[in-house]
Amino acid sequence: MSRIGKHPVAIPQGVEVQLSGQTLTVKGRLGALTTTVSGEVAAKVENGAVTITPGSETKRARALWGTTRALVNNMVTGVANGFTRNLEINGVGYRAAVQGKNLTLQLGYSHDINYPIPPDVRIACERPTVIAVTGADKQRVGQVAAEIRGFRPPEPYKGKGIKYADETVRRKEGKKKYARRTGRMSNKPEALFRRRRQRVRFRVRLAAKGRARLSVFRSSRHIYAQIIDDQAGRTLAAASTLDATVKPNLKTGSDTAAASAVGKLLAERAKAAGVDRVVFDRGAYLFHGRIKALADAAREGGLQF
């Protein structure tokens, strides 16, 4: 026995149900709906309710028993109260508006999308990012909502697009962004960058033995270096491509010539501070290019490491 089909469909006040042969018509304040009842089941209107019974004990008859009862219940509910499917629009500049008999959608394409509103449903936009599809026919309401959603389904990275109000979009993690302004110019993932930096710092601590540390930091446009006394917690000497004594003579702060100039200036200031032996801390940067140019210039200037 069908757990759904065995329950009669109550006919509320203001709804009229007519059965003519296998054609069932339901009329209410929101319109009229008609369906054809399968020959595998029988429909009966009596005592203010619609009762569906199977015509036989076949598997198909039992299957259509609950299906037909659900369809009739949706028709009765639709003409009495209606169905609504809400959509939400996410995305910068994405919006919707009802203009006459068309729904105009701006979804990031080079053109606007004009969707003709079917006569058997109503579409309203209380806000530019909310669409409400209402109608008496549950199937038509769902179909129209699916067609509108299909113009720009939600993508899994930023969630941009049109989604159902009760829909949960499974998000994916995008590609990792490398902060160019922090000097992380390696193409390897950030986790590898951090591990390499920790490995270099560990070796620096082992080799320091009381010596000051020459620390280097670079960005896409400049390079910075300083000599640090970790025991006292203070900076002994520092230089960069932004230094007033170096910057006027540089074409750019992002080439090896600029790095060499910074290395020479740092060596001069280190000598003035009484420092001639340091341990080189390159962080997570590879020893080539600007890092190598700075180190070579510092050695030529008299620093030993």
C-alpha cells in the first residue's frame, strides 16, 4: 500500500474539482489546472476530497497511485495558495529587473539577457539581486526558475551566479595568491616557502656562534638588508634601494646593480659600527640574482661570511 496514495486530498474552500472521465480539472482563485489521470488508477471526488485508488495490483499501478495523488495535491495547493521559487544573484554588477513582460538580467556578459515572462507565472524582483517566481503550476514554476538559473549557474570558487535561495553551493579552494609586496616571488606553494625559510633559519642559528646576522628581504621593486644583533635585539646597520644615498644613482631598484649598491653601502655602515664578521640569512630566497649580487658586494666591501 502506498503511504502517500492512501491519503485523500482535501478540497479547501474556494476550490472546485471536476472529474470528467480521466480528465481532472481543479479551479481556484489563482487559476485552473487540468491533468489526465492514468488508466492504471481511479480518481473519485466525494465528501469534499479527492481519493485515488489503484486499478490493479501491478507494480506500475502501485507506482502511479502515489504519483497521481501527489500531482492532484499540488494542483489543489497551487490554485489555492500558489507556489514560489526564490532565486538569489551573487556577483559584482549582477542584477535583475522586470521590464514590462521581460525579465532583464545583467550577469557579466557583454550583453543583457531578456527573458520573456511566461503568461502562466509571475516574476517579481523586490531587490536587484532577488528573483521570485510564483505560479499555480508547481512544475512550471520550477521549470522557469531552472531556466533563469541556467543563464549563469553558481561557480564553485567565488559563488558568483544565480542560485536557489535554499541552495548550498559547494565551494572549492582557488589557487594560492602570492603577495608580491612581501617578496615571495617563488612559484612554489607558500608551504614550501615557509619550510625553506625555517630550514635556512635553523642553519643560520647553528652557524651564528654569537655573530651578527645579515638578513635580506626583497620585493618586486626594491631590496632591503640589515645586520641584526639577535642577542641584544637591535639593528646594527641597514641599507636599501630606498636609501637617500643610493636611490638617486639607480635606474631601478629591482636589478642586480641596485642590489650590489645596497651590499656595498651595508658593508661600509657595518664597518663603521665595528662589525666585520656576520652570518648570511637569505630567508627562503634562492641564492641567485639580486640576493647573490648583494652578498658578493658585501664581501667585496669587507664583510666576512
